[in-house]
Amino acid sequence: MPTILIDGNPYEVAEGRNVLQAALDHKLDLPYFCWHPAMGSVGACRLCAVKHYRDENDEHGRLAMGCMTPATEGTRVAIDEPEAAQFRRSVIEWLMINHPHDCPVCDEGGECHLQDMTVMTGHAHRRYRGRKRTYRNQYLGPLIHHEMNRCIQCYRCVRFYVDHSGGHDLGVFASRDRVYFGRVEEGALESPFSGNLVEVCPTGVFTDKTYRRHYARKWDLQSAPSICGHCGLGCNTLVGARYGSVRRVANRYNSEVNGYWLCDRGRFGYEHVNADDRLLKPQTPRRDGDELSVSAGRVWDEAIAAIRVTAATGKLAAVGSPRASLESNFALLTLVGAERFCTGIAEPERRLVGRFAHAARAGAFHVPTLQEIEGCDVILVLGADLTHEAPLLDLALFRAHAAAGAAIHLVGLRAGRVGEFAASFESGDPGSIATRGRAVAAGLRADGGEDPVAAVLAAAHCPLVITGTQHRDAEVLEASLAIVEALRARNGTHPWFAMSVSEANTLGVELLDDRRGMSLASVIDAIEVGDISVLVVAENDLFERCEDHRRLADALQRLDALVVLDHMVTATSSLATHAFPAATIPESSGTLVNSEGRIQRFCQVLRPAEDVVPSWSATRDIIAAIGRAEDADWQHLEDVTAAIEASHPAFDGATKLAPALGFQLEHQPISRVGHRYSGRNATIRPDAPDEPDALTEVGGLGPDGALPVAPRTPGWNSNEAINRFRIEVDGPLRGDNPGLRIFATNGNGAHPAPSPLDPGRSPAAATPSALDTPRSTAAATPSGDDDTVLVCAAAEIFGSESMSRRGPALAELAPDTYLRLHPKRAERLGVVEGRAYRLRLIGETFETSLEAVVKVDDELPDNVAVIPAGYAETRWWQQPTWMRLESVEVEP
Amino acid sequence: MKVRTHYPPWAAVTGLLRAMWIIFKYQFRRPVTIQYPEQRAPVAPRNRGRIVLTRDPDGEERCVGCYLCAVVCPVDCIALQATEDEHGRRYPEWFQINFSRCIYCGFCEEACPTYAIQLTPDYEMGEHQRSHLIYHKDDLLIDGPGKRHQYNFYRHAGVEIGGKDKGEAIAEEPAVDIRDLLP
Ligand code: SF4
Ligand code: SF4
Ligand code: SF4
Ligand code: SF4
Ligand code: FES
């Protein structure tokens, strides 16, 4: 490690760093703007000036930019030197000449890097008396507010938006002192990562528009480490709340998961927590609709009476949820027993998830982290639209492409944004995607063969195969696994394989159900034959998991009691005999398992409304009320996690993910709020979460370790303070706790694989239903003269996920319900692009109707029709289905 | 400083006599007690008492909801929620001060960047119920500009609000034309 001299003191620095990084590594205050730990140096802002001396005899030195000066052995610089300090002060003074008098009304205020740097350089007095340059703002959509006057021309925004994340529609315009950062024309920013501008821009040019509506300063936010619940990647977030509502979501740095970034769904999807359509009181929807005619106590007593009776006769079952925590699912499992527990994942998806999870547990392949993916050189994406399914994977792919020149090959129904930088894209229906995958596998086995994709994969140093679950097609997964297996056989190394899953805890609930309880279809069968008379459903809308809605509704109506715990009003909760409000992720603590098999803990940020409790504790109370208190002897979340650890070896170590109850740092519990939190005595009490855990609302400042509550240190109030909490900049945090991986990991891909894939491992459902048999997607009808099309669903980043789309900002960005068809098919059906139709879709076992706008797309195979996945109108879709279409035009 | 711990025995007597002498002297001074409330002591105009929220010279609310008064308050007795109107002008949706906690230190007035919050010489704030000492926006907002007659924050700020476009603030150039390529 080289030793450099800063202000005459020797400092050891890591290899390959520059003087600015070295200074920050050693917690010295050297101001900067344009350098960013992930985006590196460009030397544009001139703020990080230091005096650089040639050698120990050099007495004069010269000004040099710290971020452009390599910290090599013997480098001698001075930060605390009059000329350098004066230079830095002048840079700020020049920038401030045009800076508006905005701090009081600027959403960056209090966490503004420009404010911090101005104070740090000591520029305190405005001497310039001339006029200020002004700009007009642009409308940039419902997520980002633009206030161009505040720009300091550091270029971080375009460097992030264009260079780092591959966006197109933000740029720098105009000349001399008129340079302008914005779009060619007003309009919503197109990149799904636009929210990161809020954090990247060191000033208040780009601010969070949703936060503006209920603005609070950073120092007033009650924050706790949380996990994004809007896709399977489990990005780390820092949720800020004030006076009982969630105000914003910001990135929480995790060196192995999301780094500095979040996607817009994760950042702006929080609005559902504050939405009006939440279930907030115990109620009896089947009897009274949405009227609250019965007291909470009555609803509870009735529900308990029903459950107690059926628990004795064995006609009780429970459906968990892939969007609920491990603890909530485990509590349900404890209530009904493993045989009567259903994960709540529809069978077509569950088959894929189960196969993937068990193969990964068995160590058949290595599931790389997002950071590792950035280092791959050839990536084959088979049947996944990552932009819309798992947005940050799209960013990882772009990084791999832009930084390391990785070749990305896509085979799928839709390319998404990845198509813009992919080396090839082949479009096909799920059946042909699988066939294509098999061909690649065959090509690999035949030494590259004729197949171009197989040839590049064969030649790759670090190949990676990624698939998704959106087509719900087991053949696509098997084809991907065949490629993985072929890679293993060919290279003799541990192949890398990743699969995006749709929800935050899909893998967790799948692994929790290790005894293979009921499938959803068998639950419905059992209700129909009277084998289940009371059903408890937690945080799940069964109408999103079942295609035959009429049959499902009939079955749910037949139940003596349907007890639903959820935080949203859903189709299922509206049929419940007893519905109880559950806590959302920011309102509770729990454990989730992401798509790379990482167990992570989210901590309660704010106290929910009265009557709202986490599903696990409501279920515990049910268990106690039916006289089995000893089965659920849990006081705190930790007790449930410990019980899971004891019964499921897969989750070993889950209790160590957060500081233990009673943990203290310097004799104080970790605080959810900083010492500047205001208004404590204004008679509005700080809304202290009531669930005791290691975090409290009073006490010391957040620790600099495992759970950075809201990073700030004296002099560093912006999110740049994160560098103060690390051993070295861009390295892991001090006391880093990036979660626990439960899949066998093997970072470098150079080790021999332990075991080949065993196709027989995929466990079948214990009680199979006729509906569980996979439906063939192989062309049942040769396209051309028939009206039958294969109806597939495409994930939409804004709109397909059930929670985030309830917020107004993301709802505005979600495309209207559409039906995409090949032009030939549209012509046969007699429908025209851009018009709305009422469609009847008639399948073999069920039919449904849909109102949608027709979109014509000639890249689509002509036997396929695509609808958006997971919309209220299309949530019946569970797997590709051959259906006949009939259409009637809807008058506009 | 040297602290004296032992006193000579006669110190008790001299101390007593000295105290009696002081009391005796006060017999010949004018009393400071006045007959409140019939009589009132004069208060200096800058005396710090009841807090008000003032308006700018145009009669609009001055407070922009920046939260600086709330954070500087050493007893944390100020709470508010910022919001904005349809033209982007920020104002407090609600604002409350708990005068049973306020220590009249005046820090909020010093911190306020818009001269909105000001302390007045009024000190007569007795209430029978403690909860009545929590003043809300209607109780706090007055109709005038208080001690600062001229200042209007939005005439200096760069944000546009209803009735003030970009470039129309004090000491601002008109908004630049970014399509202009002239050097
Ligand atoms: S960007 Fe920073 S310095 Fe500029 S107005 Fe906003 S808070 Fe103030
Ligand atoms: S808009 Fe922000 S990030 Fe972009 S150049 Fe200006 S100050 Fe820098
Ligand atoms: S990529 Fe997924 S987990 Fe990450 S922020 Fe976006 S929705 Fe959330
Ligand atoms: S400091 Fe002034 S402008 Fe800011 S919130 Fe308080 S009263 Fe309003
Ligand atoms: S940080 Fe070094 S020049 Fe900007």
C-alpha cells in the first residue's frame, strides 16, 4: 500500500486511488462536487484543489485537482494550505454568483451538498452585486421536479443518467454560462432510474416530486433501514416518515445489492402506504360491504369463534403470501400446520421458483450478486424482460455492457430497455424461447457449433444466464438450466445463473414451505368438496393468483369464514367474512429473501394506525385465542425468527441480521431520529413505533455500523456523508451487514461444480389438483387460419406490481391496459391500432373479458397476444394460454 | 479561586449587621413593585414575548415552511407542516407553538430567513387550561409585517410563484434563451 503525505502527515492508502479518495478514506475534509464514488472523477468542478509538491524539497508546489492526482507512493499534497484553500473558496464564490436565494424553499436544504461545501470552504459573504442568471424549468413528469437555477454545472446528472445508466433523454444544452441540464422538450423522464438524479445531483435542481407534496426536512424524518418490497431484488432503502405518514424513500447503500441506486418503482412506490384505499379497521365485508357497522372487538370475537370450531375439525387452511415477511408466513404455517398451508404463489410460478430454489440450494450453480453481474462478459437473458421485472438487474446489465463491454444476448417476448444495448435480440413466444434455449445448450455441448449465441457463450470468461418468471413457463427454465449444465460440463466450472422473481419474498415463502403444503388449486378443490370451511389469507389477493375468477369467487363464498389480513382493500378482502388490517413493510419489521437467496431484515419505521398490526402478531393472537398459546409463544419478532431458524435450517442465521433486542450503542439504543428532530414538545409526540426492537425514537444517533439510520456527520449533511461511514470510499460500510446468503456461493466461477443438476429434484405438490398440470404452450394451433392466440402477459415496471401502482405518481406513468398483436393478427380480428375494444377471451377451461387499447407490433410473433401483467383487469392471467378473441369496439 | 472554608467567630455577627444595614438603606428607596394589572410596567419594543407570524408587504403569509425555526428551537416547541399552492408558493399548512414550553429565547426569530416569525413585547398569556397555550396558525398569524416593513422573501428567491415569473425577482436577469448560440 502506498504511503502519501497529506499536510505533512503520512497516510497509507489503497492501491489505485486518487488524492481525493485517499483524503476521504482518512476522513479528512476535502470538498468536491463532480467526483462520485461510483462514477469516478472527471475534474470538472475544480473544487477539490490541493497543493501538489513534486518532492520533499519542493517548496512552492502547484495547484492540482485531488480527484485527478493519483495517490502513488510518496505523493506529497497539502489540503490545509492558504493558496489551495483560497482557490476552493473562490470556486464556491463563483458558483454562488448566480445561485438563487432559495434555501428556505429548496427541498435539498438541510441535506444539500452545496450547502455543506459552502460552509466547508468558508465562503460566508456574498460580495458580487450584479444580477443573477435565471433559467426556465421543465416539466419532467410526475416523479422529478426541476429547478434549473440551482445548477452548479458539475455534470453529475448527465453522467449518471446517460453514461452510467444508459438513459437518452437528459442532456446538456446551450453554450457558455447558459449551459442547461434537461430534456430536448418537456416531458416525463423515460429512464426507470430517473429518481437517482435526486441523490446524484449535489444541489436542488432535481428533487423528488412526491416528497414535495408532504415535505419534511431530513432532520425531521424518522428513518429506519428497510427493504424495497416492489420486486424480488430486495434493494435496501431508507424510509423516512413524519407525523404518521411515509414521506419518502431514499437509497440505503448496500455493497452487495443495490449500491447507490434504486429504481423508480422502489423509490416512488411508497405512496400506497399513505393511500386512501387502505384497509384500516377490522370489518365484515361479506355482510356489511365497506361499512364499519360492527366494533373491532366483535369482528375479532366472531372470527376467533369460527376459527376455533374449524381448527378442531381440521377444516382450517391458510394462504400465505410472497409479499409478506417470513415471519408472517411462518405464523400462518404454525396456525394450520404445514400440510394445510399454501404459499399463495400460483402453481405455474411456484413450479419455477421451487425448481430454481432447490437447485440453487443444492449448489448446482452460483447465483451472482448485482455487483458480480457487472463483471460478466457474456450474458444470455432467456425469456425475461428485466427492465420491467427486476429493474436494477437491467442497470447491472447496462453496467456490464458499458464498463466491461459485456455482450448481452436476449431471447424473449419483449426486449425492454435492455434491447437498446443488447448485442442481439430474438423475439418469440414462450415455446420458441425454450426451443431456442435448447438449441443454445445443444450448441454448447457440440463445442459452440453453428449457433452464434452458443459460440460466444463458449468463448466467454465469465458467462451468465438469466431467466425470469414472467412467462410462467417451466420449459424456459429447463432450457436455461440445460444451458447452465452445458456450461458446467464444458468449462468444468461452477456456472452462474440468475432468475428474477416477481415479489419481495417469493423465494422465502417457497423455502419456508419445505414440506410442500397445499397448492392454490388444491385449496379451491378442497373448498368445493367441503374439506376446507374456514380459510385464513394473509396479505394476498387470490384473484391475482387464479385464472378462473368465477370459480374462485364461488369457492370463497362457500366458506363459512374467510379471514383476511391485509393492508389494502383487494377483491379477496372484499369477500372476506372478517377482514383485519395488516401493517405494510415500513410499518413493521420482518425478514425477506430476495431473488439471489439473500435474507435481509427490514425494520419498522413508523407506528401504523390504531388496529393495524403486523400479520405475524395478528396470527399469533389468533393461535393464542384458540387455546394453543404454547405453539406461538412469541413476544417479539425476534422470537418468531428464532422459531423459524429452529424449524427451517435454510434460514440459519436469520436472527443475526439485526442488532438483538436491547442492543445499545454507547449506552443508548439506536435512534430512529437524529438529535435535531424538531417539535418534540409541540404536543405532537414523535410517533414512536410501539414494537420494541433495537431501534427507538429517542436515544443516541444512528451507529456508524450495521444500521445506518440516516447518514450524517458534522459538516456532512447530505447523502455524501456515506463516505464517512466506510472503511474506504466505495467500499463496504463499517460493520457492514449486507444480508445473509442462503445459496451456496462461489464468487469467481473458477471452481469445479459440486453436483450436476438433478431434474428429478423438483418436488411436486403433495396434493395435486387437476389445475396443477402445466398447460402446454407448444403451438396447439399453427398460426394463420385460426382465431386462437397464445395470450401472454408482459410485466410493466409501473403498473404490474400490486402495491406500487396504488400511488398516484406511478399510476400516472402506468400504460393503459393494452392488447399487443401482430399486424396480421389485428387485421384478421378486425381491430385497429390505438382504439379501445371490449374483448372476450375464451380459453379451454375458462373465459374472461377485457377492455383494452389495441397496439400493433410487428416484432411480435403472429400467434401471440400480449396483455400487461398484474393489472386489475388482467390479474387473472397466470400462464400463457391459448384463447380465442372476440372484439367489440368501445365508443370513446 | 481560593474558596474560604473557615470563618472567624465574629463573622456571624458582622454578617448579620451588614444585612440589617442593607435592609435599612432600602427603606429610603422607591419601591419597584407596581400594582399589576391596574398599573403596567413599560416594556422595551424589542422585549421578547408572544410570538406572531407576520405577512409580507403584499399581505401574503411570509412563512415559507422552511422548518428552521422548529429545528433551532431549544425546547422543540414549534411544529409545522409545509405545503404549496398550485403556483408553487410554499406556506405552512398548519403551524403550532406550545407556549407552555416556549422560553422566549428568540432563536426562531433569528433563524427565520423570511422575517415571518417575530417575538412581540406582549407577555400577558395567562390561561386556565394548559392546552390553550398551544397556539395554532390562526392564533399566530397577524395582518401586518411586524418589525420588518419591506422584506418580501419571494421577491428575492429564484422560484417562480403566481404573479412572479423567472427572472422577475430582484437582481435577476431575464431567463436565458438556451437555444441562443451567440458567444
Ligand atoms: S441547492 Fe442547496 S444551496 Fe442551493 S438553494 Fe437548494 S439548499 Fe440552498
Ligand atoms: S443539474 Fe445537478 S447534477 Fe446536473 S450539473 Fe447541475 S448541479 Fe450538477
Ligand atoms: S429494482 Fe426492485 S427491489 Fe430494487 S428498487 Fe426497484 S423494485 Fe425495488
Ligand atoms: S423559520 Fe420562518 S419561514 Fe421558516 S418555518 Fe419558521 S416561521 Fe416559517
Ligand atoms: S471533484 Fe475534483 S474537480 Fe470536481
